[in-house]
Amino acid sequence: MIKHSKQRDAIIERLSDRTDHPTAETLYQELKEELPNISMGTVYRNLNQLASLNKILIVRSPFGPDRYDPIPNQHPHFFCTNCFAVLDLDVDKNRLLATGQEGFKGEIQDCISSYYGLCPDCLEKLKLKH
Amino acid sequence: MIKHSKQRDAIIERLSDRTDHPTAETLYQELKEELPNISMGTVYRNLNQLASLNKILIVRSPFGPDRYDPIPNQHPHFFCTNCFAVLDLDVDKNRLLATGQEGFKGEIQDCISSYYGLCPDCLEKLKLKH
DNA sequence: ACTAATAATAGTAACGATTACTATTATTAT
DNA sequence: ATAATAATAGTAATCGTTACTATTATTAGT
């Protein structure tokens, strides 16, 4: 049975409506400003709880600690190898699933797709250098 | 400048021709039988070196420690949520890349695709239960 | 072959990210 | 109000992995 807590409210509030996929550490540093005594354990405990309730998504980064996404359904992400930004990719996941399922005898339930390269900003900056 | 070592030879030999994607720990336990003094550091150091020379692939598992793959090019893997087997998926990666690139303004260089669900064996066993 | 230079090693310590523990505090149902 | 119990802060512990250090093994040049 879940009880209300202002820490959890603050965590949800901090994470919602952002697209930068912060780390637990980033959230913790920001949350300390409004709740000076909040602890890392509380941040992790609530993020894990929210994830298991399918309210947020834990995004495992190939380049560092986990990121957190307010969009709860599993979707592809793009990791910039230059500035380390994490972006949501608007990709038809059913096509990715269908591609994976082709010729595979098991049952594919889902996929985690991590694309990487240069994000639009870094690509643009690189082009301007020429 | 790289110098020869029997430990590295043994690691390469152990990993080659297998498809079970062992962990560093698994390799270490097996290697100890022929080289009782080999250390975890040596296993990791060589696996990392081989990976940076593109001779093997490090496979980050969503469900536990890293796995190692003698096939060095980045390719999709399937993770069984029932028996935790890791399988190579024979998927046309160019299609996955193309799907990801659609409508994305940045430059996609590669992707790590992790599918999961029931492997052929576990699916078959489940079917027999009915 | 001998020697010098240095890569690789075993063993151990340290690390970063995350989880677990514990006594206390806050929320909720009655 | 009270009792039951989630949730907390603070801290310790864990896991997988990397870094350090003194020693050993391999190689290049004589």
C-alpha cells in the first residue's frame, strides 16, 4: 500500500515535462534546492518504484550511469557521442520488433534500441567548421 | 607495442567458437583450470584490449553483468527473460539503422539493439505444458 | 646469447553506481 | 486520537569493473 510523500511528488514534478533524460545524481542535486535533506537513497527508491509502476522509464546508457525518462513506454533513444545528450527517437517500434522477429523461433516481447552518433546540434556545428 | 602472453592466448581460445556470450566471471572460472594463478584483472584487461582492437565485442546486458562475444562487429542480441540465455540475432542491421535515421536530423553511426522475450527453447517448453 | 627496455602479470586496493539496512518520521485507516 | 506501517535520512554494503604496484615475461637491438 502506497503512502503519499512530498519527496516522491518533488521527484515526479522534477522529471515530468523534460526531455534531457537526467541521471539520478542530476535529479538529486536539483531536488536538494527545495528539499535540502533529501537523500540519494530516496531518489533511487522512488525512481525504481515509479519505474516498476510503469510511470517512468529507466534508460541504460552505453556511456555512463542510468538516465530517467518521464515517458514510461520503452522507446528508442539516441546517444550523442560528442556531447553525450540523450534524445528520444520517434521511430516505429513495431517495425523494429518485426525486423527482429523475422526468422527467429522464439517470442520477442520487446526491444531496447540505442542509436548513437552525432546529434543534430553537434552535426550542425561540425558542418560549420568546413 | 603489444607483447605476446599465454594468458591472452587462453582468453582468446576460450572465447572463440562459442555462442553463449559468457561473463568475465565465467571465463575466469574456466581459465583458472588451466592457469590457476590467472587473475580477474588480467581477464578484464585483455577483454578490454581485445575489444578496443575490434577482435571481440562487449555486450551490455539489460539483466546483469557484461557478456563477451567472439563476433567483433556490433549486432543485435536476444536476451531470454526466462533462462537468461543471450543469443545472436541474425538481423539486417542496415534496416534497423535506416528505420532509426528516418526523420532524424543527426547522424546515426550505429545502434545497439537488444531484443528480449522467450528464447526458442523456453517457448517450446512452455507450449508443451498446455 | 645477453642485455635493456618495457608490456603483461598477480594480487590487491579503489572506484562509481546502486542497493540494503536501521532507527526515526510521516501518512493513513480505523 | 491511536495504531499500523510506508517512507525517510543517513549510512553501510554490494556488485562489476578499473587502477595501482611490485614482479615477471617477452621482445628488440646488440
